[in-house]
Amino acid sequence: MEPEVPNQFFFTNYVQKKLDHFINTSVQLLVLIVVVSNVIEDMLIVIGFKSKQIKQIKLGENDIVGINMGICSQLRL
């Protein structure tokens, strides 16, 4: 029975090290995914602001009046 105890200890130690490595890797991947998604979100926000500014520049006074008339007709005012 005594030889099994060191083997069992070695096995549990090995499994513990593998689990620790897996957990560390998983946490690092999760942090990386969160950082990348935040960067992508920031880029999309910046792109959205730029496209809104471009649309605002392209809209003339007649277009805005037409849009307002369209909104009023949809609301039946």
C-alpha cells in the first residue's frame, strides 16, 4: 500500500498543475477577448460618429425639411 501513496500524490499534484495552467490560460483568454471586444466597440463608436458627421454634412436644408414633413405625415400631424 505504501508505494501507491507517492504515485497518488504525484498524480493529484500533476492534475492540480494542469488545472492551474488551464485556469490561468482560460482567464488570460477571457481578458484578451474582453480587451479586444472593447477595442472593437470603441472603433465602431468612432466609425459611427464619423459616418453620422458625414451624413449631417451631406444633408441640406431641403432634405431636412423633407425629412420633417415625412415624420409629420407618419405621425399624422
